[in-house]
Amino acid sequence: MKKDLRNKSKVFSEGPIKAPNRAMLRAVGVTDGDFKKPMVGVASTWSEVTPCNIHLNDLAKRAKKGAREAGTVPLMFNSITVSDGISMGTDGMRYSLPSRDVIADSIETVVGAESLDGLVAIGACDKNIPGCLMAIANAEVPAIFAYGGTISPGKLHGKDIDLVSVFEGVGRHNKGDIDDEELYAIECNACPGAGACGGMYTANTMASAVEAMGMSLPGSASNPAESIEKREDCEAAGQAIYNLLEKGIYPKDIMTKKAFENAITVVMVLGGSTNAVLHLMAMAHAIDVDLTLEDFNRIQEKVPHLADMKPSGKYVMQDLHMAGGVQAVMKYLYEEGFLHGDCLTVTGKTVAENLQDAPSLKADQKVIMPLDKPKRKNGPLITLKGNLAPSGAVAKVSGLKVTRHTGPARVFNTEKEAADAIQQDHIKEGDVLVIRFIGPKGGPGMPEMLSISSLLVGKGLGEKVALLTDGRFSGGTHGLVVGHIAPEAQDGGPIALLEEGDEVTIDSEEKIISFAVSEAELDKRRQNWEAPPLYKKGILGKYAHIVSCSSKGAVTDFK
């Protein structure tokens, strides 16, 4: 029997002082009977600017239906979203990471201003997933996240392709391997409909992490965007919010240190995006969980990489769905002792209890390797330190045969200069291509370098040239890349003092990133160095002046 939640609403409580609140709410359809029910926000990042989110309004209506039928008063509202894929390689990419915090702040603002009793948040792109979770953490009301789902793969010449195929196609075209007609065919077939980018890129990585953490319903991460299962899981998310209200389960009860460890474990097994490090750190900060780069390395050392998924593998998220989904992967990991089963989830049950009813991996599936035949014996996301990155850096080494690279630094202060050098064949095998002053403050906004990494891969230099930056990489990036170098150049980190020709070493086995310059020479260079002025205009100016170091999640609050 349901617990009686009448008169529990913060807005709808009885008494004359609440009459003005009720008067305005009557105008949006709230009735006398509704005034005795809890009020729940249904927030979505619906937008027509990207296929990732174009279908979310319909999913929000399904969540609203579920919440209404469960016994709450659901009210829909929206936040922003931007498309990394569309802004990639342009100045617009600087807005991508700041959008995460705008989304978090805007959802928290509505929940707080309207005194909502609960929240269902729906997102489907790289930054609005962690943005929704940061809002959930800061709003401090019972809440649940629902993922909008992955796009189906495009098809060309009988093979699956996706957005990253287009970026890499540009490099192949520049090299002369494909002609204009083939590049156009890739462009026209890569994105066939609604949903987030299809490989184990940032959106699917973060959705998987959130499900592993217990903040979305089982199945939410891998149900495709345009599937019946996706419509059903969003409606179920709306229904589930009543249970959370009834039992008094809050995000802080679910988003614990052990829950974050479960999330990191699943990300490592699936070969997720480097952005997971940045976003999980920010989410942990919002919920007051002490999560550090060392935690990622600790888990990386004992958790294998099992998923043969793009960008370094063969398969996409829809294939994982057909193989049994994230829940089947979690069930396999739990049975083998890799997950904390006692963590609470938004079902009101523990991870272990949820997994009792979860499907097992299909017997004939090829997406997830067995533990005795892993893609890699330990995790593919590593954090490195050394005199080039004293506060840390992040690399993704899935599929790489190269474990150590030493070469001369080729230093650029803008993405365009680096792109021009690659296209003009000025970057040679063995080089260490460095792009700096594009960190959280210096960018500002820490843009992604997918265009650059894709050019290198397309030219056949993906493992022959190391790419280093204080900016970020897309989840679609693969190759010999290291990002999030901290402190960033804008803050006077050692990367700011790097000079053309300096010998740089990246060692993924020893987790070291260094350059062969003495402390005395660095002190001399530092005396002659002056930070460029911080950007001051609009949101990017605000962001540049308040954002923290990438090694702390690039957060914008002060606790």
C-alpha cells in the first residue's frame, strides 16, 4: 500500500498564506485535488539544435504521464543543450563544457524557486547528462535521471558508420584516400535519426555511469532513442519518483563513494570516454563525495577492458542493447566480484537486488569479451603525472599498441594553427603535437580536439604522433592522445613553458608525462613568462574567472 503523501507538498500546503501560490497554479491546470499531492518537476534538455535531444519533449511527456498516474502533480520545464558534434572545430566548442554548468544551475534554479518536491531529469547529450546529475545533487530533492538513448548506426557499403566516421573521413579525404563523392556519402548516411552519438562516446559513457551509480532505472542507458523500450523506461521513471518520495530516498543516499566506484568500474569495462573523469569528478563534488584522480587509477589497475566498442572497437551502443545491455554487463561484473552490490538505487532496491532480475549477456553476443580474454587486462582510462602535468592528465589507451612515446614537441597555441600544420603535412611521424591555452580558463571552456585527433587518424598518424593538450577530447577520439593537462597553460602550468623541440615522453605503463628540461631552465623560462589576459565577455568571461582546475572537475561553485 502506498504511503499517504497528501499535504506533503511544499507549495500546496493548506493555509491562507499559500493562496497566491495556488491561484497562479490554477492557471496552469492544477485542480483542488492536486493541491494535496507532491509537485514534481519533469526537466528535459529538449532542443531542435541536435539530433541527440530532438525527441526528448515526447519522452518528457511520457515521464509526465507516469508521474501523474503514480500520484504526483508533474510540471514540465526545459533547460538548454548544445551539440558538440556541430560546434566541433569552431569557436562554438568553447561553450560546450560551460553548458554543463548552465544546465545544472538552470534546473536547480527552477526546482528551488518553485519549491518542487521531486525531480525527473531527462538528458541525452554529452554535457546535459552530468549537468542533470549536478542539478540533482544540488537541488536535494528525491530525483531520478532518464537517458534519451543512443542513435541507431548509419549504414554505408554494408557497414556501420557514425559521426566519428565523418570526422575521420575528412582526414582520409585530405590524405587523398577518398574522393569528394565518398566523403559526401559518409556525411549523408552517418546520422540516420534521433539519439546521442552511437559508440561508447561521452553521452553513452555517462548514461552507463549513471545507471551503474543507481540514479537511473535499469535499462535506461542502453535502450535506443527511438525504441519502444525507451518510451517505456521514461514513463517508468516518472512512476518511480513517487516511490522515492514515499520512502524518503534522496540523491545523497544513492550517490555515495561506493556508487561512484561502481560507475568508474563500468566505464573502464566499457572503454568509456576521457570526459567521464571530468564529469564524475564534478558530480562527486556536487554531492560532497571525495573523488580524486588517484581513485580512477586505483580502479583502473584491477578492472579489465571488455567491450569491443567504437571508437577503438567494432560495435555501437545498439549492439550492446541487443547483447543484454548495461544491466547484463553489470550482472556479469557483480557475479565476478567487481561491483558493490549493497548500493541503493532509484528503484528503492540495491544493485544486487536489481541484478537478480537482470538479463544475462546473450550466449552468442560478441560485444563484451569474457574475463579470460579481455581487450585489455586493466582499464583503458589512465591518469598520468610528471613535470609536464604535476596536477595530472588523462589518457585513453584502448586499442593502442604503443605504450611509450618520446619525441620533439611541436607547440601551437590555437587549434586552427595545429589543424593547418597537419593538413599541410608539417607534422611528421614521431612528433609530439601540443595544443595549449585551451584549458577551462584559457579556452575559455576547455574545447574538445576531435577534429585534430580525427585528422591524425585519417592521415594514418593516430599512433605515430602523440597529441597533448590542456583542453579535452571527444569520446569519439582514439589514438595516442593525452588531455586535461593540469595546471593548464593559462595558470602558468609547465605546459605554458614548453618550447618547440623540447623532448617529451608519455609512458602509459608508468603513468608518466614529462619533458626533458631542467628545473633551472624552467625557472628561467618562468621569469620571462606572462599570462595572457583572461577572457571577460558574457558567459565565457564569467566561466574563465570562476572555473576550477580540470583535475578537480572544472567546477564553478565554491564549496
